[in-house]
Amino acid sequence: MDYQKILEEIEKDIAPELKRGKVADYIPALAEVDPNQFAMTITLENGQQFSVGKSQEQFSIQSISKVLAFSLAIDIYSKSLYKRVGVEPSGNPFNSLVQLEYESGVPRNPFINAGAIVVVDALMSHFGGDYSALEKVMNFTREISGNSEIKFDTLVATSEMEHASRNLSLAYLMKSFKNFDNDVTEVVRTYFKQCAIYMNTKDLSRAMMYLAFKGKDPISGKQFLTEAQAKRINALMLTCGHYDASGEFAFHVGLPAKSGVGGGIVAVVPNIMSVAVWSPRLNKYGNSHVGTLALELFTTKTGLSIF
Amino acid sequence: MDYQKILEEIEKDIAPELKRGKVADYIPALAEVDPNQFAMTITLENGQQFSVGKSQEQFSIQSISKVLAFSLAIDIYSKSLYKRVGVEPSGNPFNSLVQLEYESGVPRNPFINAGAIVVVDALMSHFGGDYSALEKVMNFTREISGNSEIKFDTLVATSEMEHASRNLSLAYLMKSFKNFDNDVTEVVRTYFKQCAIYMNTKDLSRAMMYLAFKGKDPISGKQFLTEAQAKRINALMLTCGHYDASGEFAFHVGLPAKSGVGGGIVAVVPNIMSVAVWSPRLNKYGNSHVGTLALELFTTKTGLSIF
Amino acid sequence: MDYQKILEEIEKDIAPELKRGKVADYIPALAEVDPNQFAMTITLENGQQFSVGKSQEQFSIQSISKVLAFSLAIDIYSKSLYKRVGVEPSGNPFNSLVQLEYESGVPRNPFINAGAIVVVDALMSHFGGDYSALEKVMNFTREISGNSEIKFDTLVATSEMEHASRNLSLAYLMKSFKNFDNDVTEVVRTYFKQCAIYMNTKDLSRAMMYLAFKGKDPISGKQFLTEAQAKRINALMLTCGHYDASGEFAFHVGLPAKSGVGGGIVAVVPNIMSVAVWSPRLNKYGNSHVGTLALELFTTKTGLSIF
Amino acid sequence: MDYQKILEEIEKDIAPELKRGKVADYIPALAEVDPNQFAMTITLENGQQFSVGKSQEQFSIQSISKVLAFSLAIDIYSKSLYKRVGVEPSGNPFNSLVQLEYESGVPRNPFINAGAIVVVDALMSHFGGDYSALEKVMNFTREISGNSEIKFDTLVATSEMEHASRNLSLAYLMKSFKNFDNDVTEVVRTYFKQCAIYMNTKDLSRAMMYLAFKGKDPISGKQFLTEAQAKRINALMLTCGHYDASGEFAFHVGLPAKSGVGGGIVAVVPNIMSVAVWSPRLNKYGNSHVGTLALELFTTKTGLSIF
């Protein structure tokens, strides 16, 4: 398939949609990004990449980082992790406290905020302090992306911490149910740093190759997860990767993928490729409007889908 | 792959588990079935079938019939159907009214009871009366299974109607939100008849080939749905096919599948095969205990999975 | 105190408010009532009455009838009734299913719809069929009001039955929890007939004297309830008498009272009097806008309040 | 009436019940109190007091302090306070987050934890820092009780702060809805100090005389609140004073009253008296088991009730 041509068609097709949707304005540092940008990159098994748009432009990966932290945690904790976080879709807006209360402080899955925060708490318990858990996530991200320059944006993390009330509320609720080990403020602060990792679509597409290829990055040859672990994370991305539009995304796109409010989405086509897309304006569910469209066009044009 | 050998291994592996779990005893006619039975059948593209266990024994397909009715409805109503029923996982036990009330009488997806009942209502509005909508579902089932003898069990349907209060409550709630056209009792009665369709694993495995092969039954060559429609139903089965254990099933098995309280589960491996399994005892989520195990063993042994 | 003068002052004070609020338009027969009417009547221990406005005009008492039915039921069932209906404020809009589901089909109190319907079900179980339970309520109403002409409006009852979906949903939900004995449709039909009782403010004020005077009507001298029973119904009216504005009403008016969507409110001043008021336009909580104001003015002007 | 004799009868009647129920063990400092104690004191208009049991023994007033703080706040803020906290019964267990989320961070009433915390926040905004708001509450308490020695127990406050996760969660949730002005931890710390005020039944009964007598303490002659304000607080105590057993308490006792998990309950008989009772063991709703019984016996024996 001529992937470059397909990407260029998509770039043309989505152009009229670039001004629809709104950027996440609750994070001032994100609100300043030029909202009408677009980038898309494919990485194949042999390392070959195809890109269109601003594929060198870095953006805040935000919730996509939840996949990275969970990949580390699943490897450390194995089954014991599931006592602290479930694997079911949540069926509610992405940061609702209702379900968390009814389910005794055990978040439904690691991709809603409460679940991601409890994963950070678990990593901090294992790796020691704030810094070392974060460093582990950073190093893992650098390794899977093959880019030792990956950083997080302190300004974004700090400005998120200023609007952290709901996440602090979630964390204290879990603590009240004894599902929390470390200092709440420290864990949430670390969580925001992790969310503030920035990458471009080339980095991001490259980074997810281990999930596209059964836990083993086919380019570096490194085995990061077992086949079963990789398969499970893909299942989670499919059922829970897009907040309360996960069903919609599975229905229309049909690929395991994870989105972030920075406008990024990364998807995997098992055994074939990883695709990253970025465009800052969001639809009403908090997922990139153009990013979602671009991936739907991609699966339509290529016939690639897991179903 | 030697599918027959794999099935025989599975049959041996699950034997010690055959007495775990409980049959659905709220339907007297189902409670009388010998609970320790097991059957499993694979159907390949060329029509070849492999079976173990009581693959000639018929059982009540129950909620699996929701896939059949939705397949008909999606073809008739296309996008307008989604105003009446969503495509998101529900995140709650399978017949909860809470979410239905918060979401103004629009059920989350067509595989929870409320959603399936509204699908029957839509079919009745389109096809005229009770009888003809049901006949359409029956005929569709006969056609996709290649078995013109498929029937529903009047006794099971009648005994379900005697315990229909919760479903009637759901239906009247939707009616109060104007999301209902026909007489509530008639629709629910038709719904129970549809649920009372009985088949064996050979029939059921054969019947789902249209979903495994992009809407076209490879054996008869008939195109029942478009490729996009088939892909979407598979996405729905993956995200919503197992009540409040859908995430768990995707996580452990990794195939689009639908279960029923009669103990049946049918799964598809896109472009490769359809698998039906049956064992009456249920786990705490209402899915066949041994059936779930058998499918997990199957994907582990064959490496077949969509992820 | 010169009650007549106080009532006349109130009539003048509320005049500018008579066109605010909306009548209950979901019941066509009620929507036809001239919405700008007002009436208010006080009945004292010696039987003396003071009235202003259209105190001869009859109106549909609607939810006020719940007090009548519960008075009968509490006498018959005593403590066993509380297994089927609670005595706590509901804290939710007046016909929500959420709480009913979380509390296993036992309605919070007899003044929300679900609770009132279960009370009718209990009366039907005790008195035999539909007709005789309804006749008992009618006869009780005639006796306490001293007016043997009290009737219900068949047209109102019939038109309510046409919009009964939510109440049928509530009733079937209770039935699914085994908290229902009789045919759902028959019970709901009887409930609507009871709600369609019509009276004027003179009748209504007179009728509640048994609650103002410890269970004994001081005019006829008949003891309808024990002192403890009367006190408990007053407590229920105070905590649950005005849907989700019960706290607001207690806070501003400070009297046990019950409202209905027909625009009537009846209040008792223990050991002193009963007050009925009527004006069809409702506030956003479903209580008479002017009726609520008139009672607030009344307690302010007279200093009468239980607090 | 011979109040002393009535109190002595009650003391005898409740004796067999003194070992039922459990003390609040989540606060270690409270768990150490001898659980089988009982005290009851009545204060009349002329200052005369009648007591039985350990009426000199001091206990932690806990949630009863919410009435004191609200009395101060209602006087300062008047109607503007109701934008931040409602006056409706909550219909849910006493510290549920569900309703708070559905109602956009505005707690239902000032006697549930979230409401009481927002009241402390409002007092801190008005009076400046932590210390001065707390001092105002302390001074008010000293003034109404006529006991300048009233203090709070630092040990109890500190040990509550160690189990503050749920309250911190509530406070951060309100903050996320912009219904919070001050530092969350500081407000919650102040709230716990206020809850840790300790008094005996003599002090407590004396302290509530301003609510029994229309805002004016009949003994000191000081007017603390307007008549309307006092009436409203009594209405709130009746509808919301006993967590999720408020309806039950109104139903069985029929007096405005407020309980605390320290085992205290204080009730007012408008225009007649104030009654305080204390016994540490709690019923399943978190109210003093024997205290509730004693008040029920009291209203039965004296015929005093507002209904």
C-alpha cells in the first residue's frame, strides 16, 4: 500500500475540519498552542516512517502517558495490580466520582483519571520516591521511542496542579477506601508531570511499536512486555481508550488506541504498524476532533481494522 | 493448525471446572437443563466444522439473539437507529435502570436488555405486528445458520414473561421518555420469544460466519451486511458483549463475542472462523463459566486474537 | 386573632403573583382550569371557618390524596407497613427510579409516587379488589370532610392513565423486587382515581382536622387515628410533603403540609387549626407558587409555626 | 410536670439497652470513652435544670457543633449563604459524594459533612484566618452555654485529621466546582477542632435555649438570632438533624434535634425547654442508640412534641 499517498489524501480530506472543536483551555499552557495544526505518522515493522503535517512539532501527550505508566506497573505487579484497579469500561464521563464511590475506591480501569493516579501511587510504592518513579516512566518512554531527549514540560505540570481539585478529590476518596499508599499531593504532582511529557507524532508512533508487536519492539528487538501483557493493554485501549466515547471509537475506527487532551491519539494495528496523529481541537468527549476523523479515514482507506 | 486436537485438549482442560458456577434458575425451563454439559464447535471459511462435546444438544441462545435482531435493525434504520440506542459500554450491571434514567431513556447499547428491547420495538414498527417482526428474526436466523428448522421455545418464552417485571419497568421507563412506539407488553413478549430461540453449537458457530467475514457468509456466498456494518457489530460485541465483564473478556480472550444466560457464547476471529461454545453454569457476571475458560484456552493455544 | 382580616391581607399580598408559575400541563383535564384563581380556608377546633377567594371552587387534590390513603393503611398494617415503604425524605426529584433501585424496591416514603402506589397496593390486598379499596378511601375522605358528596373525576383519572409510563415503570420495578402483590395496571389505575378526588378549600381544610387534633376530629368527635399515628403522619408531611422542596417549605413555612400538582396545599397547626390553600400555577418543584407564598405569609403574620 | 421523676423513669427504662450499639471507633480518642454511660438534662425557661446520670461528664459534641457554626454563618451571610449550601434533606448516607457531584458541588444542607465544611470555609472568609473563625465559634459556644470554660480537645481533632481522607475528598470536590475559598487542609483542620468541642449535658442543654426560645436566650436575655432565623434552624434540625435517620427521628420523637457521633443529642421543645442526652453507643445510622430511645420515651411520657 502507498501509505504516503494515503496520508496525503487524509491531510487534504481533514483540512475543512481543522477549525472545528475547542482546545483544552483549562490548562493555560496548552491553550496557547496554535489550534489549527495537524500531524500524522505511521511506523512500520522495519522502522520505516511516513508522515504528513507538523510531525516535528511536539505536543503534550497527557492521558496517552497512562498507557506508559500502566505498561510499567503491569510488569511489576502482575495480577496483584487488579485488586487496586479494574479493567472494565467506565460508562461515565472520564472523571466521575460516582462509580468510584459505589465500587469502594477501586477505579474501573487504569485509563480514567482515578485509575491512572492509583497506578502512579503503585509505581511510587515500588520505586521509592516521587523522583525515581517518574524517572522510570521517563526512561521507559525514552527507550520505547528510541529518543533519549524526551522530557516533560514543568510549566504544563505546574499549571495543571493549580487546577487539581477534582483529581485530589478522587485521590482522597481512594485513600478513604485504603486504596492509596503515598502522600496524595505528591502522587498527583507526579501524575501531572507524567501527563506533561511531550513528543511529536514521529516519537509517539515509534514508541507504541511494542504494543503493535506482542510486547517486543521490532526495531530495537527489545522485549518490553510479554505477549499476553501487550494483548491485554491493547484490549484495554480498545474498550477504555477514549473516555466515554470508547465504544464510538471502536465502532467507527476499530483499532486499539489512546487519546489525550493535548490533541494526540496513538493507535496500533496489531502485527503491522503504529499510527500517531495530532490536532489540538477536541470534540465534546475530549478527544481530538480531526485526529479521530483522520484515523477513521485511515481504516476506511486501508481496510485495516481488528474487526 | 490441528483444530480438532486443540478442541479435545480444551475439553480435557475444562473438565474439572464443569461443576463450578450456577445455572440461571430464574427461568424454570432453563433450570431443568443438565448443568454439567459442554460443547464447542469451530466453523472455517470453507464450511469445515470441528466439534467436541454435546454439539448436537440444543440450548436457549438468550442474549445472543440480541446480535441477530440488531443485525436486522442496523440494516433497516442505518444511522437513525443511534438516536434510540447508543454504542457505549454501560459500566453497570446488565439491567440497571440508573443509567437509563440519567440518559433520558436512551439505552447505552443494543446488548443490554433495555437496548435489545428498543431494537425489537424498532423492528416491530418497521415490519408491522408482533408476528412479522419475530418471523423476520427467525427467518434471518434460519438463513445465516443454513438450518431452516430453527425454532424458539414457547415454554421458555412464557416462563420468562412471568418474571418480566424488570424488563417491563425498563420498557415503560423508555416509553416515559418517548423512546418507545408499540405496546410495551407485546414488545417484551416478542423479545422473550426471540431470546428463546434454540440452537446447538454447530448451528450457532455456522450462523455467525457473516460477522467473521465482513458481512458475507463465505459458505452460502450471501452478503447479509456491508463490511462497515459487520465491523461495527464486532466492535460492539467486543466492548459490550459480556455484560459488566466485557472488559475482562476482551482482556483475557481478546475476541468479539456475545454470551447468553443459557450458557452459550459465540465468538468470531475476523477473516478466519467463528467459534461457538456452550456450558450452562454461569459465573457471577452471568456468562458461562466453562465457556469463558474454553475461549481463553482457545486463544492461548492458537495465538488467535484480534490484539 | 382576626383570621378573616389576615386572610384578606394575604389575598391582597399575593395578587401580583397570581400569574407566575405554570399549571401542570401533562394532564389535559387539569390544564383547562383557569390558572389565575386563588382560595384559602381556615378551620378551627369549634368548626368555625374563614375563607377568601374561590373557596367553593373544586380542584383535583392529586398528591394530597396520598395522606388519606396512608392514614387508612397505617391503621390497618401498623408496623408491618414499614417493610414496604420507609419514612425518610428522598432527596431526589419526586419520581426518580435511582433511589428505588439502590434500595431494593422499597420506596423512601409514602408521599413519593412509588410509595403512594405501594400503599394503594397494600390497601387493595387488604380490602379485596380495585373497587372496594377505592371505595374505602372515598368513604374515609367523605367522613373526615363531613361531605358525603366527595367524588373523583373519571376524566382526570383516564387522562393520567394515558401518561402513566413512569408510574408503571416504578410499579414494575417494585414488583421485580417482590414488593408488589396485585396487578400493576389495576393498582396504578386505582392510584390515579384516588388522585383525581376533587374538593374545595372548605372541604379540604375541614378534612384534615383529624391530623391537627391528635387523630380525633374535634367537630364530629370521631377518633380516626391514635395520637401516635397522627403525630407520625404530621412528621412525614413536614419532612416529605413537598417533593424535593420539603426542606425549603419547612424552613420558610414551618408547618406539616402536603401539596398536590392540582395547586392545592393543606397544612395543619397542631392543636389549633387546619389551613387549605389553592392556586393552580406551580413553582419549579411542582408545588403551588401562590399557595406556598400564602402559607409563608400566614405563618409570618400569625406567628403560628411548630418551631 | 414532675420532670425529675420522668427523667428517673427514663434512666431506669433505658438501662437494659446500655450495652447495645457500638461507639465510633474510627476516632481513637473517642473509642477510649467508657461506652456504657448515660446522662440527660432538661433546661427550662427560668434556668431551672433537671438531670440524671453522668451529667457532669464531658463528651465530644462532634456534629452538634454544625448547629453552632451555622447559627453564626446565617447571621453573617443571610440569604447569600444559600447559594453555597442548601436546606433540603439529603436522602443518602451522611457523607456521600454522589449527590454533591450531581448537584455541582453545592451540599444539600449544612448538617451533612460537606455542608458543614463549606460553612466553616464561609466563616473563615468572613473572620479572617483559621484561628479567628474558630475563636468566634468557641466564644459563641461559651456565650450561649454561659460557660466560659468550654474548650475543644486537641487530641480528638488531631486524630480525626489523620482519618480525614473522605472529608478532604468532599472539600476538594467542592473546590473543583468553585464552591470553596480557603486552603482545603486548613478548613478541614478547623472543622475538626470545632467538632472536638466538649461539653456535658448540662452545658449542652443550656446552650440550645436560644433555639428553643425564638433566637433569644431566656436566661441571659440575649438575642442571638432573629425569630425567623431560629425557626429555620429548628426546621433544618427536624428535617436533616440525624443523617439518614432524620425522617425516622421526626416520626418517632417529633422534636427538632441534632446528634453527634460522640453520642450526644440535643433537642428543643419550642417555647418550653431544651433537652440534652448522651450515651456513647451508636445505632446503625450513627446516632446514639440510648439517646434516641430516651428522647422517644421523653416525648411519649410528657406528650411534648411539635406535631
